[in-house]
Amino acid sequence: MARASSTPGLPLALQALLAVAAGVAQAASLAWPWGGEPLWWLQIASMAVLAWLVRPRATVSVPWQRGVVIGGLFATAWLVGTFWWLFISMHSYGGLAAPLAVAAVLGLAAFLASYYAAMVGIFCRLTLTNRALTAIIFGAFWLLAELARGIWWTGFPWGAGGYAHVDGPLAALARYVGVYGIGAVAAVLAMYGVQLRGADLGRWRTWVLVLVVVSAGLSPQLLCACSSTVRSKVPPMTLELLQGNIPQDEKFQSGSGVPLALKWYAEALRDAKADLVVAPETAIPLLPQQLIPGYLEGIQQRYAQGPQAALLGIPLGNEALGYTNSVLGLSPATQATPYRYDKHHLVPFGEFIPPFFKWFTAMMNIPLGDFNRGLVGQPSFAWAGQRIAPNICYEDLFGEELGARFIDPAQAPTVFVNFSNIGWFGDTVAIDQHLHISRMRTLEFERPMVRATNTGATAIIDHRGVVTQQLARYTRGVLKGEVQGRGLDAQSGWHITPYAWWVSRWGLVPLWIFGGVALFFALVARRLQTLRGN
């Protein structure tokens, strides 16, 4: 196959501009800036632009160096457009100079984009003449880049392409392959689509492929509809989700935000009537030993008897043993020893400082922690016949870690609860993005997720990924509703999704293996193609 310096007919500058524009569109597909909804079709369309720029042709293909540049520009624009709101936390709340905050966001995006740049470059080096195989390899390479971003250097998978499909036809695949698998399928469809020609539309093989893709999308939906009857025999649990809306620039101030939070949450916890009351991440912004005497003990006594329980976010620990970002569970059954969940997946620069970066955090005026990590797969909070599994902040990004709780189906969670405070990022699209992340977890595990946050989105999501109730963001209030746990009882057998089964045993290793096998076959096929050409 001959090599050309560029895509025929397009100036290099225009190729770069198209790659950047497509990356911005990819970011917008995750949560539309003027409504917050995910747009699955825009995600595939933006991927199709990238695929079109790097696709192989009959006589020419893009040099691998050009692929690196195009892939890097696309990914950098996509990631900057996805988490640009980090600028707010660093500049508006952290006091970091605006140029440095911009440079930090761009630097992070460019670093993470390097995974995609490398994979696109390798793809261009190994592309084949067979269209279906080329599309599969492109999807597998994209999968490898997504996995690398989600795992290496503690992982930062925020904005993975699969999240745009939480409302689309590919959402039905979540219970089988998870968000990364959905992203890979979207990449395969994008690459295969841009390789089609007008003459292909009249060939029966093309329409057979279309039928297979449509069937693959519809069949899981039918199966999900069947599984929707798999519910706990326990009645729905009533909820009160507390949203304090404490201003982020005052939240940890002893003269303003702290007394406001202590007063409002204490009153809301005292007056609650629901089966379960949930207060968000660091709703109590002080360590127990820093509270006025009797404050925490009064809340514990309130839930020491009767038909109610509470889960509340609070930091725990001391200087000798270290600190944790935690959730306390209070109920009559835990009167002697309160339930405790400690956050496992900590936020870099927010909850721990990576080596060699103290100089960077020293320039910001943010109350940073150096927390200890909790274990993966901590026990659930048992209440009202449900097994309630907490996760804190962006821990719901890591489905493979939440999935560790499903290794024993008889002890698997029936309800997820997310405790968050993303007030650091203002009233931005970050709120919508995080909501869609939680929705994807409900599709993967077919378990509802309830979310209690400081500023939004406080919401109840059913096991189908549907937001059934939501509190207006940036308001102080209580969301009252109910949630139906999912899973069969011991008499009928326990229900978990295929994704929950394999991810609880092997994590993301099966996806890594698939990507690695695809890379091996690409190398072999490329070698055979070269030999035949000679």
C-alpha cells in the first residue's frame, strides 16, 4: 500500500482543523452544553470524522506520524472540551493564576491525549485492506487507549466516549461489555461507515451487517425488559436526599460555611421521616473531634431506635492513624458500632498529592487532604431489607471497582448511593456529565443509584438508567422519593448482569486481552499482506 503525506484533496491545516472540531463535538456529545443531555449520534459522527481522516484507502493511507498528530489534536480538543471546568476549581476557588490554570488543564488533556495519539499512529502503521477487519482493529485500538486513560497513573476516565450512549441504542450493551465496550463498538461502527462507498449500498452483505448491528442493539434491550421483572421482594424504600447548597468558597470557613452546614444538616437529619436519609460528601465538614461536644452523638442517638437510618458524609481519623473521606451509617442495628465506608479511589491533587507535585498544590488555596485509601469491595450497609453500597464522588467512574462487590451474588448490592460535592466546578456541564456517569453504572449492573450532592445533581436513578426524580441544582432542599432495590431473593436465586459477573472476577482484564489479541492479529495480517504484495 502506498503512502501519501496527507489525506488526498485536503490541505494539512484543514485536516488539523477538522480533527479539533470533531474533538470538540465529541465533548459536546457527552452532555450537550445547552441542555445537558447526551447525544449518542453526535459521538459517532465525531468519531466518524476522525476515522475518515485516518482511514486507509485503496492506493494511499495516512503515514503513522500524521496519525499521531491527528489523533492527538482530536483527543486534546475532546478532553479540554470535556473537563475545562477544572479551571474553575484551580482559579476561582484555588486562587491559581489564570494562565497557570489554563496551562494545567491543557497539560493534563495533552498528557491523556497521548494514549489516543499513540494508538491512532499505530493503527495508521498497521492498517489493512479488509474493511471489516480494519474497523474492528480501529475499535480495539481505541479501547486500549480508553483503558490506559482509565487505569494508568491512578486513572482519570472522565468523559469516556461510551457515556454519550446512555440514552442511545448501544446502551443495551452496557450489561454485557460496560462503558468501554460501548465506546469500542461505536468506534467500529464509525470506521466501517466511513469506508463504505455508494456501490456498497446495493450489496447484500452491507445490509446483512446493518441487520446484525440493529439486532445486536435491540436484542439486549428485550433482555433488559425481561430482567426488569427481577426485583427484590422487599417493598420500595422511602428516601430523603439532602442538598445543603453550601457555597463552595465558604464550605470550609469556620465563620460562615461550617456553622451553616452543621446547623442545616443537623435539623434535616432530625426532622426526616423517610426510611433512609442521605447527606452528601463531607456534609459534616469537620472531624468528629473538632465538633462541639454532643453534636455527632446527638445524631447517632436520633437513629439509635425506630424505623429510620441515615448515611452521612464526614471525614474521619487523626494525625497518628491518618484520615479518610468517609460515610457513616447510623441505624438501630449499628448503635454500638456505626457502619463505615472509606473512599478507595482518591482524587489526585484533591485527596492525595502525587510525588513531585507539592510545588503545584502549594500555589493553590484549597483545603487539600492526604487521605488513606479504603479497601475495594467494602461491605454494604444493610437496611430495610436492602444492601446499600456507598461510593464517594468520582468513584462511580470506576465500574470495575464497584463491580468487586458482586463476586458473591448473594451479598451483591441492591442499591448504589453516590455521595458527591462537585461544587468546586460551579454550575457547569460537569454536573450533567457526572449524572450520566451514574446512569451508566445503573445500566451496567441493573441496580438503581441514588445521589446526594452539595449543589447537584441530587437525583434518584432507576435500574434502567432513568432519572425518576431530581432536585433543582444550586438550591437548598430535600428530595423525597423512593427506590426499589433490584435482585432476586434466596428462594428464586440471585440476579447479576453478565458485566457484573465477569468484572467482579477479572476486572477489565478481558477487555485488555481483546485489545491485545487484536493488536497481535493486526501485526500478523499486516505482515502477510506485505508478503503477498512482494
